Amino acid sequence: MPDDIEARYRSRVPLLEELSKLLHRETKDALADLPHIDRIIFRVKGSASFAEKALDPRTDPPYSDPLVEIEDQVAGRVIVFFLDDIQRVEDKLAGTFKIVERTHRRPERDAEFGYESRHFIYSITGPLAPSGWAQRTDIPTTFELQVRTLMMHAYAEPQHDLQYKASADLPSDIRRELAWIAASAWGGDQAYERVRRWHETPPA
């Protein structure tokens, strides 16, 4: 089963890559007149990563058809300068993509600091799909888009690269180091937002 699901996914990668290019272009065009966009990135999930997610025993309920159900087979990311830019991006993309779900990923408690990002799930509608898409029944119906600030990104990407496990598995001093990094990123966003608003407020 693992080899089969990975092989089936791999056979669809060229089509997913074409979709990724189309979505990147549509997103770039939709945000063309917005300031403070640092970068727009789209990627196709790797076949090994897809198989690992599709067969993860912790998934509840388990996927019945992962080739269709897994939402981040094609995923994008928009990196912005300031916190207020996140809402501006969402508003702009509302005129381009049909939203299915929006989630604000952040620590559950106010006293905690950690990963933070806005996650959006959008429909893959006819005009957005590449040639041959509609003829297949083993394709996803949605894609994922994350919108985050440079500060959020500066915390999230090195943390993801380090691949650290649950905080309970880490020494106390390392947990405190990670908490300090996350709190610094959060504080940087708040400070930049205050500076931006001061800069944009006309003097009395």
C-alpha cells in the first residue's frame, strides 16, 4: 500500500506542478497593487511527504481517499511586512479564489508563544485548473495558502528545519530558548505595527 500510494501520487506530479504555476500567477496578479508583499511562493508536496501524511496512523478519521482529500498537495505562501497586511491579502484574494476554510494558527494560551500563521483553504475551480484536470477523479478539490509576516516566517522556518519534537522531549534550557525566539518574533511584529501606524499618521 505505501509504495502504491506514493507511485500513484508521483504519476500526478506534472499536473500538480502545472496547477502550482497557475495558482502562483493568479495570486501574484491579485496582489499586484498591494504594497508590503515580500514574496509569493507555491510548491507541490513531495511524494514521500505525501505518502507519510496519507498513511499516518494518528489521522482521525483516517483518509479514505488521500489523493483527493489531502488539501496541501499544492500549497502557497504569501509573506508580508506588517500584521495589517494579512487582512489586506485575504480581502484581495476573496475576489480571486473561493474560500472553504480559514484558520488562525497560534498558541492556545495568551501566556504562550510559538508558531503563528493564517491558513486558508480555497477551492480549485474550473478556470484555475490546468488542461486535463477535469478528466481525472484522483485529484484534490482544494489547495492551501498560508499568509504570515516576515517575523512569523523568521520563527517558523528555522524551527521547521530543526524538526524538533514535542516540547516535553526537549531539555528545559532549549524549551526556554525556543520560547524566547517565538516571543521575540511576536514582539517584533507588534513593534513594527506601532512604527508603521506612527509613520502613516499625519502630524498634528
